[in-house]
Amino acid sequence: MKVLKISKDEIKDYEKLKIISQIALIKSKIELYEKRYKSTFKDFYNDIKKAEHEDLKKWDNFIEWKAHMESLKDLEQKIKEIDNAENISIT
């Protein structure tokens, strides 16, 4: 086969599937924190800010949870960028 024909939509779908698999992993990590603390991210943050005694383990978990939330947001933005992409270049 000398020429491989791939449509723009197939490339976009492939790239989106890669990101969706990353999103699934991150969402599962976020769910673990939600179950562990029986809380949303925002409520958890408010609780540890108000605590009388600083709990370093909770702050460590907050930092990790926050990183997952930011990664999720970034990946969701990438999905939107792929959906809106009009020009695709192969590198």
C-alpha cells in the first residue's frame, strides 16, 4: 500500500479517544478522593482551611486532588479544541 487515506474526522476521533482514556483515569482518581472524604473538592478545601489544627496528610491530598482537577479541566479543553479544529497537520 503506497497511500494511506485517513479522513480529518478519523484523526480527530483518534486524538479524542486518547484524551478520553486519560480523562477516565483522572475521574477515577477524583472519585476516590470524593469517596474517601465524602465531600466535593470545594467543600473539602473549605473544611481544611477552617480546621483548627493543620493536617498535613489532608493538605497533601488536597494538592494531589487539585492537580487532578486541573488536569481534567485541561483535557476537557483539549477535546473542545479538537472538536473545533479545522486544519490538521501531520508531524
